[in-house]
Amino acid sequence: MKSFWSLLSIMMVAMLCVGFVSCGDDDDDDNGQESETISDKDPEGTIVLNLVNDDKDICIDEEWPYMYVGMTPQNNIDTWYHNGQIVSVGKVNGLSAINRIPESGWAERCAATPGSGYVIRQSKRHPTDYSRTEGYKYCRVYLVDFITSTSGGIMGATIKYQLWNPEK
């Protein structure tokens, strides 16, 4: 009878050890994706920002002409400001992979897709004469991932962005 309890104790300890080992954290730090923090792969001047899909904008450049970005309840990225435009460049491997200005596809808003890159441009309109323009200023954006609520719904997105002068 004593050997039965010894054998039972050994089996219980072995089962607990297997249970604790299998409950470890198997997730990689970045799962092959950009993380929600700035890394060595990000260009200098990268900023990480959380957007909430509440139809409100965030100013990302406070120098004239101002540049805004936000997220709609329909999970679109929106530029929200007069003469602001955005274009998706598709799936990219991080912010530094966005290295050219698209020639077409510009709109006021476009679908938010994790792992995708975007370019925002703001017209440099003359402050007193809107008929005169002096080109554009640019911002490149990488959508890291959606922010989900405890019920699993999308409530926003984490982005990385950098004010950008592609001519340099």
C-alpha cells in the first residue's frame, strides 16, 4: 500500500511539471511584425501613436500647413484637414520600407489594414491666398496592429509615423 501512494505521488508531481511547462508564454516579442515600440529598424524621428476609431483627429504636425490623422468608426484612416490626402502603399515591412511617393490613389481616407504602409500629404497652400500652392509636405505611416476591446471588437490602431521629406 505504501508503494502505491509513492507511485501515485510521483505520477502527480510529473503531471504537474508537464502542466507548468506547457503553460509558458510561447509568443515571440514581435511575431515577425513591427513592435509597438520604436526599434533599431525604424528611421530616426519615428513616433508611435495610438488612434481610437472615434471620428476625432490628432495633430501630427503643428507647423503650417497643419497635418492631422484619425480613425473613423468604420476603421478607415482619415486625414481630416482641408487639402490633406492619404494613399495606401500596401503591405510593407515597416516604416522605412515606405520610400517613394505614389503617383495616384490619393483620397481623404482609406481602409486601415495592419501591416500596411501609407503616405499622407498636406498641400502647402499660401496662408492668405489659397489659390497659390507651394507643393506638399509628407508623412509616412505604418499601421502596426489594431487595438481590440475586451469583447474582441476593433477600437483603434497603433501606428508608427515620421514626418518625411522624400526628396532628401
